[in-house]
Amino acid sequence: MAAQPNRTQDLQQASFLLILAVVSLLMAVVVYPFAQPLLWAALAAIMFQPLYRRVLRQVRGRRNPAAGLSLLIIFILVLIPAAWIASMVVSQAIVLITTLQQNPIDLAALFDTVYSSLPKVAREAVDRSGWADIGMVQTRLQELLTESAGMIASQAVSIGSGALGFFLSFGVGLYVMFFLLRDGERIGRTVLCAVPVERSIADRLAERFLGIVRATIKGTGVVALVQGALAWIALMIAGVPSALLFGVVTVFFALVPVIGAGAVWLPAGLYLLVTGDTWQGMFVLLVGFFVISSADNVLRPILVGRDTGIPDWIILVTTLGGISLVGFSGIVLGPLVAGLFLASWSILREQRDEDREAAERAAIRVDVHGHVHDDPATED
């Protein structure tokens, strides 16, 4: 008779879990249009939580004024400069493409200069590879620049129609960030209590998640910003037009492992050397090799303190996959997913090792005299 109530209870629990899954799915569908601003709001709340705590102490524990003041500081010191830099980068990009359209680079003359300086063996290798047909390469490049200019022009025309959506997402992100700054710790504890795993496992997973966020944003994002700033200064000193644009491009390349910031400063330095700007090219290459490339090795241990344990090839694949899936947010989302994936499997392995050690300690042992012992320390 006791089996019937148990069966009924299991059916009720299964029905509740099904309802919970359906409601969670509907919730995800409803908030999906604002998934990216919610993601950035959550990451910003995690990163600026120390600022909120400091402000909270200054306002004597009043959470609403502390969250509002923290949000105002973030808006003034981070968001306004970012918007100003973005507007300058867009204007420099339009000017650069327009200039290249009106005064295209004479790749034929540039190629002849490089080709004539090569040794005979290298010139023969270039001839065999087919790269000597520079006219075709220049035609393709001009077509690419024309298409790029048309795309930027179309985006500039449509920016008015997308402005409402942008400002709506921006406002939602700021609004959510206010509450995440104020109630983030309490929300985190509630989520940990609701996760259907042991509390010790949930605590370890949350700890490693915060470590991954810190390493991804501080150890990757901040380092990329520093490398981009150094590249901008070096190119500006060398007299490269649109130096700020190339500095921002350096930031994006620096976020991708293996490729790195060298994808910008190395071609720029070589181009300056080839075109006759010798000291400018040497300056950019020296700064790139000894300053920009060294920023990663110097700053990452200071900002993060320890390695995240994620191999570079996994970060590369997940970063590129995240960009193709969700756009710019994939630069952060991809490594976060990879870190959580590796952390979850690592915790599972640690849990199994702990269970196996506990089982070995609790195993019943029989000594040479045939006596049974529960504790291995009592063996003869």
C-alpha cells in the first residue's frame, strides 16, 4: 500500500519539473531579445562589485544610493569615454576608406620595390607561386574597398532606424546593472541554493565561475585595451593616419589567442619600411616586439594572479565560435562557456576522486589472522 503514495508523489514531482522546464523555456524566449545587454550587465556587475562595496561603506550601508552612485561613476568614467572613442573610430574608418577609394595604394609599385630587393631564389619562388600577377590582386583589393565603403554607407543610413533599439537595450542594461550591483550577492546565494546539486559542488562551481570571469575580463580584456593603447601611441608617433582606428583594431585582435596584437603592428611596421619610412617602421616594430608583446606577460599575472587552466587552442576555437554565433559578445561568452565546461568536468573528477577515497577508507579489511577491521589503522 505504501507504493501507491510514493508513485503518486513521483508523478507529482515529475509534473512539477516539466512545468518548471516549460516556464523556464518561455522565460528564456521572452528575454532573448535582450540577452546581450543582460550578459554585459551581469559581467559588469561582477567586475564592479568591489566599487559598489567601497561606495556602500561610504554611504553607511544604504544600498540604493550606493548602487546609484556606483552606476553614475561607471557611466562617467567608462561609458562616456567608450562612446566618444567609438564615434571617433567610425569617423576615421569612413575617412580612411574614402581616401583609399580616391587615392588607391599602388600595389604594383610597392610589389616591384619588394620584389627587386629579394634574392634570386626568392624571386623565382614568387614567380612559380603565381603571386607575381599583382594586377589581379590590386583589382580584387579595389573591389573589396568599394564593397566595404558601400556597406559602411548603408549602415550609416540605417543607424537612425536602429537607434531606438540600441538605446532601449542600453537602458535595459543599465537598469539591470543597478539591481545586480545592489542585490547581486543575494541573487547568487539564492541561485546556489536552488541548483539541484550538493551545496559544496555548487559553491566550487560558483567560485570557479567568478575566477573565470575575472580572468577573462581583467586578464584578457584589460590587457587587450593596454596593447591597443600602446599600438595607438606608437602608430601616432610614427605618423600613421587613422592611428586610433588601428589601435581599436589591435584591441580586437589581441582578444583572440594565437593571432594577437601582432596582426596589426607587424604589417604596419613592415609597410612603413617598404615605403621608405625607415625610422618610423623600425620604431613601430621595436615597440611592438619589446613593449606591446610584453604587456601580456607583465600585466596578466598582476591582474589575475593565476592561470585559468584553459588551453589557448580552446580559447581560440570558442572565441571564434562565439563571434560567429552571437556576434561581438562571443569574444567574452565563448571563453566563459569553455571555462565553465572545463570547470564542471574538473569538479566532477574531483568529486569522484573524493568518493573513491572515502570508499577506500570505509572499506572493511581483514588482517592475516582473519580478524575484521573497519579502520585500516588497527591492522597488525
